[in-house]
Amino acid sequence: MQFSVGVEYAFHSLFYMVDLPPQKTIGIKEIAKLNGIAETYLSKVFSKLRKAGIVRSVPGVKGGYELAKDTEDISFWDIIVAIEGPSFFFRCAEIRKKNIFVDSPNVFTSKCPCLIKVVIQDAEESMRNGLRAKSLSWLHDTVCKDFPDEKKQAIAAWSRGIKT
């Protein structure tokens, strides 16, 4: 299992959007420049974030993107699902129904679920719950508390200086 780089782009981009003053938007160009990433790919990431209701697109001369929800209400899982989709990592193909013992009721029954599927999906759900428990606000607060004052001031100056 591996998430696409789009998930990383989303997290790092949203992280800095937390510092934007209210009603201030930021364009893809500024976010891409901040993170040293390609505008075209980041644009696709933000399209997915917009469709998921995580960011809002503001049209016009002073347009760009802004967070659509409070940072407490944006979980890690919300961001991952926005980029990757909601499907389970493991998809059981039920190959047990094709093996040589399928015709022997003493050995095989299709009435019970595949235990492999049950165990893996249970583990996946535990991971999802862990990711649901962490918010963008938590990430920002946890990371920023260890930043030196100079870095905090530089981030604040950067967010104030964004042209919209």
C-alpha cells in the first residue's frame, strides 16, 4: 500500500494555508512556489480537495483558494480520501470459491466471510480511525510549537505578503 505524492502535496500545502489571514486566498502558483512543486500537478490536487469540500475556490482578480472548513474539522483521513478515494486497500476476490474443495460441504462453506478479508479490513479500519482522529489543526499546532521564533515570523510574513 502506498499513497500517491498528491497526498503529500495536499498535506504540505494545506499546512501553510492554516496561517492565512481570514478571507485571504492563495493561488496555485504561490503554493507551488512555496513547496517547490509543479503547478500543473498541484492544480489537480486542489481540484480534488475542492470537490471534497476541504478548500473553496474563489473566482476573480483576488481569487484563489481558501480553506472551506475549520482546521479542526479537516482530518488526515478526509485529505487522503479526497486525493486517493475511499476504497479499501485490500479487495478480496473470493478465490476460495474457486479452489478444488468448493464442492465439499465438510471442508468449505460460503456462508462465513473470508477471514483474510475480515482481518485485513479490520486493520484498515483501525488505521482509518487513527487518521480520522488527527486534524489539520492538530498537525499545525504540533509542528509549529517546535519552530524557532524566526521561522514562525518568516511564515507569518509570507502569509501576510501573499498577493490576492
